[in-house]
Amino acid sequence: MLYIYMLGYDVDFGHMEAVSLISAPKYPEKQVGYIVTSCLLNENHDFLRLAINTVRNDIIGRNETFQCLALTLVGNIGGREFAESLAPDVQKLLLSSSCRPLVRKKSALCLLRLFRKNPDVVNVDGWADRMTQLLDERDLGVLTSSMSLLVALVSNNHEAYWTCLPKCVKILERLARSQDVPQEYTYYGIPSPWLQVKTMRALQYFPTIEDPNTRRTLFEVLQRILMGTDVVKNVNKNNASHAVLFEALALVMHLDAEKEMMSQCVALLGKFIAVREPNIRYLGLENMTRMLIVADVQESLKRHQAQIITSLKDPDISICRRALDLLYGMCDITNAKDIVEELLQYLNSADFTMREELSLKAAILAEKFAPDLSWYVDVILQLIEKAGDFISDDIWFRVVQFVTNNDDLQPYAAAKAKEYLDKPAVDEKMVKVCAYILGEYSHLLARRPGCSPKEIFCVIHEKLPSVSTTTIPLLLSAYAKILMHTQPPDQVLQNQIWAIFTKYESCIDAEIQQRAVEYFALSRKGAALMDIFAEMPKFPERQSSLIKKAEDAEGDTAEQSALKLRAQQQPSNALVVTDQRPSNGEPPPVFVGQLSVVKAPNMNNTEDHYSTELVLSQENGNLSQVDQQPPSADPLSDLLGPLAIEGPPGATVQYENSTVSGLESGPDVVDGSAIVPVEVGTNTIQPIGNIAVRFHALCLKDSGVLYEDPYIQIGIKAEWRAHQGRLVLFLGNKNTSPLVSVQTLILPPAHLKMELSLVPDTIPPRAQVQCPLEVVNLRPSRDVAVLDFSYKFGTHMVNIKLRLPAVLNKFLQPLPVSAEEFFPQWRSLSGPPLKLQEVVRGVRPMALPEMSNLLHSYRIAISPGLDPNPNNLVASTTFYSENTRAIVCLVRIETDPADRTQLRMTLASGDPTLTFELKEFIKEQLVSIPTVAQAPTPAPPAAPLTPQIPPNDPAALLADLL
Amino acid sequence: MIHFVLLISRQGKVRLTKWYSTYSKKERSKVLRELSGVILTRGPRLCNFVEWRGLKVVYKRYASLYFCMCIDPDGNELEILEIIHHYVEVLDRYFGSVCELDLIYNFHKAYYILDEILISGELQESSKRTVVRSVAAQDSLVEAAKEQTGSTISNIIAHAAK
């Protein structure tokens, strides 16, 4: 059967047989049973439970061979249940003096497995003494196994086992001097290399060695290993001795030895990376990377830079990777230029699987250590040219961000962009970035030869036929901007560009079409254009998303976390933005005051969110984020100002509204980077993405991300059935270290009954925890449940209050009705409080189909054709709650085609509260602007003539992504 | 620790798998597919380590068989390389100049021997003699049991013949 399995066929049918063979009395059958079981099943398999009892009987039984079999099985696939029932027995076996070494070493490793899998179940209190005893063992087999066990124990809690430390050193000394080592345990003349390695590994888990005598002995041994290892002919001997050597190196690094020894190590490694043997070269590079943790070796490592760069060109991709990592780690301001240039050069010939990582790292280094900004722009543009396909969008977003934020850089970047576009074959990414830069800044070049708007336009336009649909919008924006910068207007150019816009007005891609139409309309406006197409506002400084990406890409090894640490110590200080905070006349407090005054009226459903933000900006006074609001809001108010005046005279209320929204967009811009409040000042964890937007999205769908920051991601998946719901919270730790003190508290409103299952206190690294949450709806209400979530990461205590998307519409069930059903009911519910009518003003303008889609997404079914007037909507739904059971609700919305900002809404249901609540709920959805927070240039709610700037405008995209 | 041990022939046929970490059936076949792709395509004079999904795979080729072991990224690669060699030497001693066919026909023996060398992904015994001795002891137990059953069966056959 095992053979069938190995050939890759399904052998589920035989699992039961295999497990039952275990309990056979005869040895061969038992043996087969054990071996098949341990190969085929994994620890979570249900059948294993059946075997636990038999296994236990074998372990406590007298028959040694049976014991061995059972221990092997448990050691290989033992899971939690095994740990619970067998751990004490196994511990006893390990310590008993009457057992043969064979059994004892097996039980040591078996215990190791159980402990490693379930440290909470296996009780190891007071094991320190026993371990010390075990280390006196004469049999090297048992000793090897015990040492493995010790490594696991010590890595968990080194303090308890300090008594083992001198013993380990003694063992190591004995082995290194090859005293008293039986012949059969020497391997190619080396006394048990594995035990040596393990012992040194165990020593690495102790922080320091206090006792001077022990320390001296250890260093003598290490010295002997470091110096006494030569390259020999025999491959195996070589490998074994170098295994010991590299472990010794690791130990030396860990112990932070004297300088002298360190430089010895560096010299050794330098020798290794130059040898022919690829294994040694690989390990040399790897250990050099690890060595970077020790600060002062950087200089001595630089001496080997040339050699490392040669390794980068090795045919072996494993070696290349190591070399790249090392170069990335050792790069600093002095050698950045060389290294980045090497990387760029190497990009041409690199293996395809490596190019992405390579270009990412080059981009980060260029950013981090750039001596001047123009160099940085050069590097990135070269990078895009050479490896366009392998570059993520983030890289070019980042360079655009820098160019935008640095006035001095703009002409240079524009000139460069032009140069690149002049080349015959250009990568699409390059077209994107160049078109963007030229669109924004080509006017700065206007005086240079060959850079008139017309010529620039021609250069860009040449590329149009060859690009994909995602790039065309960018090109269109560039055209519009070029057109705007052409003063006085050039009639020919204008016509040319208009022709293009008209052509794309019927494009199948909605994005392109919309832009073409809008730009065309806008560009006819003449002078008013200036404001709309003004240069992009400066971006707020943010941490490069690239670095984060690189960190995510990296695994969770110790060496890499050390690199991360270094990366944090050296913030990208080379690129200080020159003019980040233009002075503005408005003192921040006034601004804030204004905000709080105008905010109150229409923000009731996002209030908790914003009020906390207000607190933030007030407390911090003129926090830089507040400073940045006006510039980013500026073009907006320009936009709104004249247009609102142009609007209908009766729209004063709306004007106020639009100002509100304009001002609101201030905090919204900040919102993306705003601190989740609660602990202002100490808290520096920034959420990724906008919480409000995420919440709104989740109100409409049943699964998605509720919250995300650099450490944690909270996802939600919900199922709703009538008045009950079941949400599952997915708490995902994004980091390589555990999140501790995790606390979740649900603050349910009065109308919801919520029960959260137990949430673990700790979320292990890179793990995801699921917490089911049961919801029962008692009665209609619009209140929202809040999840109070906190965790601790390092020294940061983070507390987040999140609204849970268990909102009214989740308990609705769409119910299409026919005219025969509708009208009798509609008539029977006459007048308040069962039937309510309200005229709603300041509605977000939307077409009728859009509105019916909106209602539909809130689970309210539209019944078309019921109302004779095509401008009216009739809809119905069923509401479920525990107190009321199913209630049918009927909705009628009468819109005014002349003025889309107002409508009359009539709600009817058999329950007065429900009628009221549902009416308010729908009103909120129609009035509020859930998408506003996405872009710094939101569509104002009440300016009918305002051009809707598409939410995925490049600016918005950039601001969002960077 | 070692997460799993694989023996793959040069044609990509799997000869032995042993999993010390928990992998579901689906994951197992995925791992096999990916790794055989990565390892079998590597040239002859490259190093014996491959980085794979944040872990490291140490492999070595003996004749037509690739022995692969997957370890943590901070593990000692050369040590693992020598464990592989150690295993091969023990196989060699047990079978007497081992070849791929030995492992195909006596795959269960290969598992027994591996169990004597590795448990829960750690080295258990580094002495070749001890390992061979204990495997031999197991064999003799099996033989003894076989003789017993064999004789009972021949008795039955004898009875039936009468």
C-alpha cells in the first residue's frame, strides 16, 4: 500500500486497515501497521484517535521492540491528543535507567516532538535538573537526542536551564579534543559532528556566559575549531568539518566576542566566498549577511565587496540570491552608488525569477541612500527601462511622488522623461511614468529646443497605439494638462487633442470614455481650466511602500529581522522634501473649529469616527497633518467655489453642504494616514486603507477586510439568515513575532444580542485566528455595534474601535411583490406612524438605475413597473428580528428629474419603529457619501454641475497607493 | 529541524517520502511537484541548497537518486548534507552497495532505516553500527514470526493434502 501511495495514488481506503494493524499482536503486522500509519496519516487525521490507546499500551508495555515502534510513531506524527495522554509516560521512559539506550533516545525525540507541537500540554517544570542529568549520559546516541531536546527546551525558556550551560561546554570540549569518543561515533575522523553542532546551537540560546572559566574554555574550543579547520580532499570530511565551523561562527557572532576573533571570522568568510566549492561559497555569503548584525564588521566586509559582486553573477541562483541579500544589507551611503549601479548592470543578465526582487531592492537602496535626487530619478528610470515587466507599480508611483514633492527636481525629471520617450521601443511602464511627468511638468521645459508643447505631445502620442487600456487614461490626462499649459492656446494642438478626446468618447472602456468626455468638456471652459488642471498637490510624506513590500517578501529568519531593524534605524533621510508645508493663513485651531461647527448636521453615521479624529487634531494642535490639509483641499475649494455660485439660486443650503464636504475632505485626506485615536501620542500604528470606506463596503457585502495596519489584518466573513447572523472575525498576524495581549470586546447596541467566542490572548506569528461571533437581532434600530480591539506589539499598545457591519440592512430579505400584493397592503397602512413620508434634500445626485442598484445592494428589491411614473421607484423588502419576526416593508421614492438632489420618500410597514428606522437608514445611504474618503478630490454631494472626477483619477490612485 | 525527507529519481519518480511537519495530502503533492521541478532542473556544479518558500532544501544526488531534506532557514545546511550522506552510508552497509532498485523493492526497509536515524526531524543515531544492528534485530524478529506462520501454513497444507 505504501508503494501505491508513493506512486501518487489515493489510498484512503486503506487507512483504517493500517490503523487496525497497529493493534495486531504479532511483530511483523504491528511493524507494518506502524510504518504505514506514520507515513500516510498526518497528525490531524481522525483515525489516529483510534490508535491512541494501543500506542499507549505499547509504550508502557514491557516489550522493547513494541516500545520503539510506538515511540517512533508518536515522534513522527504525534499531535495534541497524543501529547495529552502520553507525555508523562514518555518522560518516565526517558529517565528510567532500566531501559536500553535505544528506547531512551527514541523517547527523548518523541518528547521533543510533543513539546514542540504543544508546549502548553507537556509539563516541563523542574526539567532543568533532569536535563543536567541527561547531559552526563555516556552513550552518544542518547546524548545526541537529548541535546536536540535541550535545544527545543532552551529556545523556549533559557533561564530555567542555565545549569545545563557548563555541561554543554564540557561536552563540546570533550568532543573537540576528541577525548573519550568511541570509534563508531567518529565520522570521517571527526568526533560526532552532529553533536558538536547541536551543542553549539544550544549554547546560542543562552544570552551570555557569566562564568569566566566556562567562557574561557568555550573560547579556546571555538578558537581551535576556527583555526584548525582546513579544506581537505574528501568531500564528506570537508562538509562535516565545515558544518562544525559554521556553527562555531554563528556562536562566535552570538557571543559578541572580542574584536580580534571577529575579524578572524570575517577573514575566514572572505576566504570562503572566494573558493571554488559552491556550498562553501553559499554559506560564506549567508553567514556574512548574518554577520551584519554585529555592527562594526561593516567596514571590514566592504573589503570583500568586489568578490561579492562577482558572486552575484554566479550561474547558481541560490548563490546569487545570497549575494543580493548581502549587498542589500551592507549598502550604505558610501557604497550605494557602486552597488546600485552593479545591480542595474546585473539586471540585464539576471535570472527571470530574480528580476523582480532585484529591481525592488535596487529601488529601495536608491531611495534610501541617494546622494542627490536626480541620481535617484536616473536610477529608477533606468530600472524601468531595463526591467519594466518585473517592476511593480509602486516603484513608479514612488518616483512620481518624489518628483511632485521636490520642485527642483521637476525640470530635470521632465527632461529625462522626454529623453526616454524619444527612444524607439519603450516599455509600457516607462510610457506611464514619462507621460505622467511630462503632463505635469513639461511646461517647465518649454524654452528648451524640441520641447514645445506640440513636440512633447507628439512624442507621447506616438506611443498611444502600442499601449494597453490601463495606460490610455494616463495619456489622456497628460494631453489635457499639456493643453492647459499651452499659453497662449495653440489652435492646431487644441484641435488635435480634441480630436483624440472625441475619438475616445465612444471607447468601450468606461474609464477612458469618462475621461475623454470630461476632459473634452473641461478643456472648452478656457481659463477656468487652470484651477482644475493645476499641478498635483504635494503628497504627504509616507514610508515607502516598497520597503514594506520587501519586508513582507522576506521570510521570518533571524538574520532578516536584523536587516529590518537596520532598515528602521536608517530612515530614508537622504530624501528630505524641500518644501513640504506651505504656510497658510488659516491657523489650524480655527480650521478645526470650523470643522466641528459644520460637521454635525449630516454626519451622524460616521460620527464616532470623525469625532475621534477631531480630538486628535485638536490635541495635537498644529500637527503636520493638519498643516497639510489646506493645500490638498485648495484645488477643491477652487473647484467648488465658482461652480456653486453658478448653481441654481435656491441652492444655498446645498452650497453650505458642499463646503462641508469640501472641508470634510480635509480630514479624509489625512484619514488614510491618520492615527487610530484612543492613545494619541504614543500610538504610531497607522491603519492601511480607510476604515470608514472598508466599513461601508462591508455593509454591502458579506466578506472582506474590516481593518488593516502593518501588524494585523482583521477580516470578516458573515452569513445572515433571517434575524440571526454569524460573523467570523479573522485576526491575522502579519508579522514574524507574536501579537500579545490581544483583547476583543464587543459593545453591542441594545437591539443586538452578540456573543463572541473566546479570542486567544496571543496570535502566533503569521497565523490567522478565527473568532466566530453570533448575532441575533431583537428589534429594528440603526445603532451600530462596536468592536473594541487591542493588542500589543513590542512596546506599542494599540487600541482600535471598529464598527461592525451588523447593520440594519443585513436583516433584510429582498421581496419582489406584484401589483396585486402591493396595493392592498400599501393602502391598509395608512398614515403615521406606520407610514411615513419625508422630503429629502441634499441627496447625492444619481441616475435612477444607480439608485435602484443602491437599494438593491441594501437588499431592498425594486419592483419595476408598479408606479406609472417612470421617475418613481417602488421597492419592498422583509425585515427580520426576534421580537417582530418577518415584517414586510414597502418603499416608494419619487424623484424629480429636474433636480436630482431632492426626492420624496414614503415608507410603510407594520411596525412604527421599523418604518422610522428604515426611513432614516435609507436616507442616510442616499445622503451620505460613502466613497468620499477614497479620494482627495471627492465628488461633492450637492453641486449638480460639478464634473465628477472619477475616483480612480491618477492623483487619487497615487495618493491611495503611495 | 527537518520538515520532510524526499527521495526522487532523476525521472521525477518519488521513491520515498517522510513528513515530519504536518502537511495535508494536497500540500504534500504540491510540494512534491514544485520541488522536483526545482531540483531536477539544477545543473551539476551548483551548490546543494535551494531556497524554497522561506525554507531551505538541502539535496544531494547519488547516482540517479536525489535525496532532499527540507529545513528551517537558520538550520545548518552542511550538517543536513552529512545526515543525508550518513543515511546513504547506512543504506549502503545494510544492502551492500545500495542501488535504486534496492530501494524500489525494499522500500519498507528504507523506511525502517530512516526511522532509526531520524525521529521528529532530528538526528537520532549517528553511529552506523548501532543503526544497522537495530534494523537487523527487527529483521530477525520478522523472520522468526514468518517461520512460525510459515510452518503453520505448511501444516495446514499438509493436512489438506491428506
